[in-house]
Amino acid sequence: MKGIKKALAAILSLAVMVSIAPQAVFAGNSDRYEKVPGMQTIVADAEIHVYATKGGGTVTLTGKSSASTFLQGSGFRQYQANLKEDWVWKGWTYKQLFKGRDLGNRTDNFFGTRYSFSRHSLDWRTPYNGTAQTISVNRLTTAGETVWNKITYEIYANFNPTITAGAGEGGAITDVGKKEVEYGGNKSYTVTAAKGKMIESLTVDGQTVSDAAGKEEFTYKFSNVTAPHKIQVTFKNKVYTVSYEFVSKTNKELPNEVNELLPEAESKEHGMKVTPPTLSKDSVKAVDGIWTFEGWKPAGIDSLTDNQTFTGTWRFSPYAVVINTPPTINAEDKTVMVGDTFDPKKDVTANDAEDGDLTDKIDVIENTVDTAKAGTYAVTYKVTDKDGASRTKTITVTVKEKKEQPAAPTTPGDNNNQGKAGKTGKTAKTGDEFPIGLIAGAALLALAGAGAVGFARRRKAN
């Protein structure tokens, strides 16, 4: 029977030590706790000190022994831990310090085993279980403490912070929801956007993490976590750059007038249907030809999934070479008499296959004619069409002396005529008399011939 009791006592002691061991880890972290004001109990030979995780919650005194002092064998204090929002309760830890060592959850045997730290002040025989929010600190029978060697009880209310993670549609974040984090520990979150999406905004405790915006994946690390946090991410369609370029179908460089028609680059969201814009004009006249826009390649995108460049091709067509036929001058060689008036442009015309009649454009660029004396002279003409084609032509002008006309034969009765002329004082012009005299002479010769023939015939008859 005694062996069984010893075995049970050993098992119970081991269980108590196991419950104490992890609690000592909490109690050793001095940066974690702050003393709870108004919860201390100090008497001549004993003290109670109450601590709580910084910011994690509050502690209230919910019970104590009737005596105002903390008497050996009967005194107790009961405490309740109250956690704040976004904190997790992690249990009470404790120390019982005497002469420089920790007595742990010491027991005594006063009508059975009693514990220094129990679940409730009404039950000293059930040790504190490490999870309840209520703990009772019980003053057992003496451990040898005196006014000069006090026994000190320290209890710690342990809270852990949480991190709440959330993600909108279009992606995910690791450990979504509210997750506990060991006080002072680290925790990382990875944000991943779905295909075609990107991070629109990542906020931590309401503050924007600018480095995350526009990325498909991003990792944020919380270090030395001593308070609750919130991390929230939203997503949007991925944005791509749509750009445009012009190319020449030949090796000829595009003129500025064409390049000025190039649309500016723009941003488009994933999945959008994109069609290149219509240009304000599809042909441009240059000095040496015409540029014609042949279209975009590709002609459009049904669903945008990446950055896209549209290429517009321009074809150059040189102007056709027009053969300009020089004009023609219509002018012939001329003969004039000394003393005559000479007009070099008389009866001279000019024509052009493209411009038509250019007679009024004729210029006399050389004229050596002198009608005062006989000789051979030159006249040179020039005419130019609107395209600058010219034609010249030179003609020969002959100036001749006037010939003297022979005097007309005199016939009977001419004296009367002459007398008439003399009477009037007028002399007939040679040119006017010449035909009359000639006819008269011819008539006299004919009569003379006829008379001679008649005479010959009569002599032959005789």
C-alpha cells in the first residue's frame, strides 16, 4: 500500500513539474510583462505580485480570505484574467520564491494534499491546470518563511496577439483569417494574385504597403509581434502597356508628317479586347510622292494577356514622271521690199501640248531686219511653257530693192491726154499707166502684122 502511494505521489509530482516547466518560459520573459497595479498583497513574511502581458488584457481580484492579512495555512487571493479583443488567452504561469529558489506549485498535507496554486479558491486540492482564466494563490503551512526570509508569489497572465489576414477576389493570402502569433515572434504572409490579376493594394493596420502594388506576388513579414495586426489585400485586373509604332514598307525614312500621326501608348487591363485606333488620315502627300497607310498588325486582340505593340505599315509611292513637251513656234521665212514696214510677230503663232495657245507668250529675242536697205536678215523667237520648257526658232527675212518700170509707148491722141494731165497738174503713177500702154502696143503690133500679110498676098496675086 505504501509503495502504491509513493508511486502515485511520484506521478503527481511529475505532472506538476510538467505543468510548471512551460510556465517558467513565459515568466522568464521580462519584456513581455507589466505589473498590474492594485493587485499586490504584501504582509510581514509574504508578498504576492501580479503581472500581465503588455496590452493583452486586464486582471481583477475576484476573491480573498476573510482576514485582511495573508495568513499561513488559510490565506488566499483569487484572480481573474480578462483578455482584450484580438488577443488569445494562454494561461497563468507562476513562481513561488524562497531563499533564492523557485518552489513551484508547492504542496502541504493538511487533511490531504493542498496546492499553492489551484484552479479555484474553494478547491486547494486541485492544482491549476494551465488554461483556466481564474487562479487562486493559496498560503500553505510554513515553508520556513519569516519576516527576514519572506516567501514571494508571482503570477503572470499570459496573452498572445493575433494577426488577421484577408484577401479580396482575384487572389489569395496565406493563413487567411485570425491567427495567433507567439508574443515577440515573427510571422510572414505571402500574397499571390490569380492569373491575369495583380495586387491593387496591400494594407497593414490601415497603412498602405506601396511596394506591393502592381505585383503578382508579394511577401510581408511581421517581426517581434507584440500587438495584434491586420493585413488586407485587394486585387485588380493586371494592367498592360499597349504601344504603337510605324514602319516604312521600303527603306525610305518616314517623314515627320507621318510620325506625327502615331498614337500614344496607353494602359489596358487584362482580358480586354483591344483594337488599334483609326488614324486621322491614311495618306500623306510629300514633296516627292505619297505615303499610304496599309493598316495595323495585328489588326486587334480579342483578350489582352501581356504587353502589346501594334505595328502600322506605310507604303511610299513616288509621283509619276511627266514628260513635258516643249512648245512649238510657227514662223516662216519672209521677203519684203526696201521701204516696206516689217512686223516680226505678224503671222507668227506658238502652241503647247499641255498649255495650248502660247502666241501671247512669244518673245523676239533677236531682230536684225533693216528695211532701209536690201539684204538678208535674221529674226529669232522664243516661247516658254508654264513648266519651264522653251523653244526658239530663227527665220530669214530678205529685203529686196524695188525694180524701175519701162515707159509706155506713145499713141495718137496721147498729147491730148498729156494736155489734160498737164492742165490738172496731176501726173499719173507709173504703176497705173503700165497696163494700158502695154495693151495699146500689143494692139498696134497686131495691126501692123495683119497689114503686112495682106500686102504680101496682093503681090503674089499680081
